[in-house]
Amino acid sequence: MSFPLLTATAVLPALGAIATAAVPAGRRTAAKWLALLVSLGTLVLAAVIAVRFQPGGDRYQLTESHAWIADFGVRYELGVDGIAVALIALTAVLIPVIILAGWHDADPLETDSQRWRPTQGFFALILSVEAMVILSFEATDVFLFYILFEAMLIPMYFLIGGFGDRAAPARQAGGGEENAAAQRSYAAVKFLLYNLAGGLIMLAAVIGLYVVAGNFSLTEIAEARANGTLEMATDTERLLFLGFFFAFAVKAPLWPLHTWLPNAMGESTAPVAVLITAVVDKVGTFAMLRFCLGLFPEASEWATPVILALALISIVYGALLAVGQRDIKRLIAYASISHFGFIVMGIFAMTTQGQAGATLYMVNHGISTAALMLVAGFLISRRGSRLIADYGGVQKVAPILAGTFLIGGLATLSLPGLAPFVSEFLVLVGTFARYPVVGVIATLGIVLAALYTLVLYQRTMTGPVKEEVRTLPDLRLRELVVVTPLIALLIFLGVYPKPLTDIVNPAVEHTMSDVQKKDPQPEVEAAK
């Protein structure tokens, strides 16, 4: 029996979460180091998965299958394709960065000695999210995936509601900790209710799928559909597709199911905001590729025009609202909504370039958003304000901070030479090949991204130095350790994306085969 590498990669952070939570209350520093070492160990296992994965081999590799609930046909089935490998690597890279960035976020508050922020719990919750996200990328049993899809909401609820941003508007306005706590509670409950609603609808679809197929195995159902031994009535397939897609669109988030994200990111600490949008939300778009297209190819094609319209609205609407934001973190949140629109558009363009670009976009958006949000978090923690108007001239007093903020911003607007450019270019090319009007309209998102990013930098970093920022320190060593690998990845993958594309492209070809689509051939008139 071979070593269960996929299970080990998820079990290690799960056990690390338990061990971190069990560290005695007075040993906060020990809990932090334990969490960091566990996350680094998970990164090593993720690297082993990437090395052992063979892009030209079977679709699902390193598979594991064990009986679980035999009476209901539920199995513990794991397997990874190239898309899952890329997203597991993204998760494993970002979690140590998030832990380092949030090193002091759960320490006791100096301004309120009576309030205790359990450090051990904070880092244990982060590791538990990592375990469930990684296992959800590996799961090939639909029921197992559903359990993980819902279970990750619990630690995220406590991270949003229990460890909120200390620069909350209520505190800035003199409303005190009580009002700030109420805002955090509202954001956490809204996050939970939206995602639970999506999950309940998905549960009905999961049960319906079992009634039709007789099991929950993704590979068996997809194979049966491909060879004609399992047929679904058109209406049944469309209803099941909508049940799955609704839940994934909430998680993604896609307009008009997006409204929980700005609240959740705004009220969270910067590391938790990165965990939400760069890690957890990727489960939604990943599941669209794996489950919506893999299980319901005909319904996916049927729904494509509406989904592309929703993606376009997300792109333009998110970017427009980002332009008008006064809050730094909410601006980044609305920018992410726009970026997720590009990802969904690439998935449902039904071209190899579009889907490869969407997968790369998931990875590169995670890195670029992490870089921008974490540097913004460092800035906010120094000044104690999230409002753009409270800053000015930061580059003169903290040039390294301003420089890293600029690189993160330029990556967000997909500057050529940085990783997101390749992703966005492929998405637009792939979309234009099949839906030229959609591709043209989507380019408006690029223009708006340049506007909100450069205006944000201009208003916070340039101009006269405001009195309140005159004494701001530059990035410290720990903060440089957080930001440096993210910037290095943005540059490396921007110049040389081949390591990612080599892993992703074969998986995309399998997905295109599921939906029985081929790339449109260019129409060239013969010379006369």
C-alpha cells in the first residue's frame, strides 16, 4: 500500500490545529511557532504532490479510495488533477505567509486589558481552514466534498466575528469596541447565512444526484455519462446544475450573490481577508470546473449565456464600486469581485485558453491580492485607519512599504511582466474566440482596474506628507519576509508561467472533453 500523500497533506494541518489549540494559555509565542512549522510542513508535502504529479499521466493521480458510509454509497475518495495541484500549492504557499502576517493580530489588546484575544485559537482556526480547503481540492466523492464545503464555514465564521480589524470605522469614529464588535458580528453572520443558503440548495442537488446516479463518485458518474450508461432527463440535469452552481456562485462570489464579501473582508484582519478571498473563495470557482462542467456538461452549455452575462456584470460592477470606495480594504474587496468575474467568464467561455487562463487567474489573483492586502494591512495597523483620505505622502516616510504596495497594485491591474497579466490575457483571448462581444466589453474591467489602483496609490502614497503619517515606520524584517516571496512569485510567474501551464493544460483538455467542446478555428479567407 502506497503512502497516502493526499490524506497526509490535509491531516497535518488538522492535527496541527488541535495541537496549537492545546498549547497552554501562557505560551502564545510557542503556539505561533508551532502553527508556522506545521504550515511549512504542509508546504513541503504540497511540493511533493507537485513533483510526483505527472501532467501527461492519468487525469486523477495519487488516488485514494476507502469505504465510508457503504449503505449510502459514500466513499472516502481522493485524487488530484493539474488544476487541483496548482490550487493546493497556492494554499500551502499562502498559509505560512498569512500566519506570519497575523503574528500579533490575536495578542491581548493593549488598549483594553480586560479583553482576551485567544492567540492559540486564532492560529488553530487558520490551520483548520487550510486542512479543509486542501481536502476539498482533493475530494472526488461529491458527498465528501459537500461536507468539507460546508464545514469550512465554521472556523471562518469565528475568524471574521471573533478576530476583527482593530481599525474598524466604529472605533475610528469614537463608537468604541461595542459598535466595532457589532459590525464584526454582522459581517460574520452575513457571511455564514449567505454560504449556508447556498449549501442547503447544493445539499438538495447532491441528494438528487444520488437518486439519479446511485452513488457519489465523481469519476464513476462522469464515466457513466460519457459512455452513455447514465442518462439524465434535460430538466433534471438543469435543476441539479443550478443547485450546484448557486452554491459555488455564492462562494466565488458572483454578482448578485457577492454582497457578503465587502463586509467580511472589511471587518476582518488583513490576513483573514486574504484567507477569505485568496484561499477559501477559490473553492467555488474550482468546483465550477470540477463538478458543474464534469457532471452536467449539457446544462453547463445551456446556462452559459446567462452566466457570462453575470460574469460581465461582476467585472464592471465590481470595478466601478472599487473606483468609488473610500475604505482601502473594501476597495480591494470590490476589485476581487471584478477579478472573480474574469475567472468565471474564462471557465464558461468553453475554450482551452479561457479555462487555462481562469485556472492561472485563480492562482495569480491569490498571490497578487495577498501582496496588496497584506501591505495595506501593515499600513492600516500603523495609522489605525482604513480610510484613504487619512493618508498622503507615505512613500516619503516609508519608501519600501510604498514600493511593495505599488507592485501589489500593479499586479492587481495586470501589468505586463507580472503574473496576473498572463491569466487575464488568456481569459480575454479565450472568450473573444467564441464570444467576441463579451470579450470586448470585459476589457472595460482592465481600464477601470488601472483607474482604481493608480488613484489609490496616488492618494495614499504621493503628495504632501500628512502630519499623522510623518512618523510611520517602514516595513520591519518580519513584514519583509511576508511580502518578499509574494513579489518574487508575481515576477517569476509573470516572466515564466510555463511550470503552471504545463500542469494545468492537460487538466483543461479533459474538462473540454467533458463538455464536448473544441476551440473555434480562426476564419481566414483564402488569398485570391
